[in-house]
Amino acid sequence: MNAATAGDAWAVDLSLEPAVTLPRGDVVRRDAWCEWAWERFGERGLLGIDEGAVDVAEAVELGLAESVRVLDAAAAPADRDWVAARDGATFSCLFADVASARAAATEFGRLGGCRVAGVRQIVADADAWRTSFTPIDVAGFGRIFPAWEPGAAESSPTGTRLFIEPGIGFGTGLHETTQLCLAALAAWQSEGGGLERVLDFGAGSGILGIAAAVRGACRVDAVEIDPLVHAAILGNAGRNGVADRIAVTCELPDIAAAYSLIFANIVAEVLLAHAGDVCRRLRRHADGSHAGSLILSGLLAQDVPAVARRYAEELRVEPVQTTSGDWHCLRFAGR
């Protein structure tokens, strides 16, 4: 083989059993094996460990998941670690040069429960993954472009243009729940609803709050419990020219009855647990009745009755329900 060019790497492909025997005889699970590999080879050319992936359909087939209807598999809790739950797994350890890869392959081959499938060169193509992301048309709202596309965000009578960086944080515009929320935003405005202050509870990529800002919101509070996503939200806000109107936090702001529009595109369990907290933050008239709009999504058919009933009790108004595929959206509009 020729020496790797700049940006290339070498992969050692492995098959690992659920239990692996280390050089000193310790028997460990695959996650502990990964820690051992980093300690052993982290300063000997190891660049990364690819544990592979299990998509939702495969997880159902293997009995690891009950349904293919998953809102955000990338944000699955630890008890839904489908890769770790497989009986056998294929890993790839990436090394900076062929000598490091071959030396590591020799050591891997001596471990019980670990079989070396081969060593191969990986020729880098940093932009190849981008070809799978194309503009997305959202009926009633407008068009969402990958962040690297040319142009600027704008909103006009013919629709809204947004630019979102795929990959970090749920909400590229492709999922039905995101599209339902964007259409509900447009519907609220078409009825004369205001966007003075907006709350995006469970912001993900920030797409919903950013969309509201591009369409005229004066202030958006984006709540996302994963702090690793905050920089991506602000990056997306900057790409769309609205960073000065977006604030990102891990917790609900301590503001009562302030928001003219609230998004909550999360799973039903979270919506039910936070119903009171969310509804108390919706803007009210002087007589105490709600004046803003609340948009809930991330709901399957079986979730709708309980969520609709709980929020209708809080807001004293029945929701408008919209559907796309298996997913449902509830929009509560103040009187």
C-alpha cells in the first residue's frame, strides 16, 4: 500500500463479542473495551472508534425497539443503546498511519472475543456527506436549505427561506413534527397572531425559534437541556441573521405570562410533565384568559387524547389538530 495522503486515515475493522478478554485476563463489556483501546492507543495514532449504527427498522427486527416511529433516535436514552445491545458488533478503529494501524491490529488479534477483519485505507472526502442534504419544501411555510447553500434568510408573502446546519440537534426540517410546527407558525400569523416574544421548549437545532425570528419575532428564548447543542443553535441563528434575538438556556426562563407563541416539539411524556410550567408562560389578557398560541408536536395517535385533554384544561380552549404521516400537532390559540 502507498503511504496515506494528508487527510487520509487507516481503519482496523474488528468483530467484537459482548465480552472481550484483555491482555491481563480481565473480561469487559464493549464500552469498557473502548476505554481500554483509548488508553492503549490514544498516544499511538488512534484517531477515533466507530461503533457502527443500528437504525430504527433494524432495532425493531432485532427486538430492541417496539416501533419504527421514533422522534429522534440520535437522542435516545441509555436504555435504548441499540449498538451495545447487539450480540455481536463490528467496530472500526481509525489510525493516523498504516504502521500504527498494523501494530494495533496485531494486539487486537490477541484478545479473546475480538477478531480482526482487516486493515484498510480511508481516503478522505470531507464534502461527500453533503450530497444527501437538499432543500426541503414545507407546505404553508416555505423552504429550508442546508447552511452551506448561498443566499440569506428572508420571509415574504410567497414563503420563508431558512438555512440550517444538519447533524447537531434535532430539527433539520425533514421530520414531519418540525414541518407541522412550521406550518402552525404560519397559520398563527395568518390569523393575525403576534410574535413579540417566543419560547422554543426543546429547541434542538433551534429551527423553530429561528423561523419565528426570521418571520419577525422580537425575542426568542430557546430552551435545550443538552448544552453541547447550544453553540449549534447560535450558529444557525447567526447563519439566518437573527443571533441578536435568540437567547439559549438549559432551563425554562422564570418569566410568567410573557410569550405570545410557544413551541414544544417533544415527546408526550415531557409535554405532560411540564404542562403547567409551559401554560403559565403563555401571554394573558387582563381578565386572565390566554392571548397567545401554544404549538405542541412530537405526538403519535395514542398520545393525542391525554395531551389534548391536559392542555385544554389548563388553557380553557380546544386545540386545532393537524397530521402528517404518523405524527400529530396540536395548536391552542388564545381567545
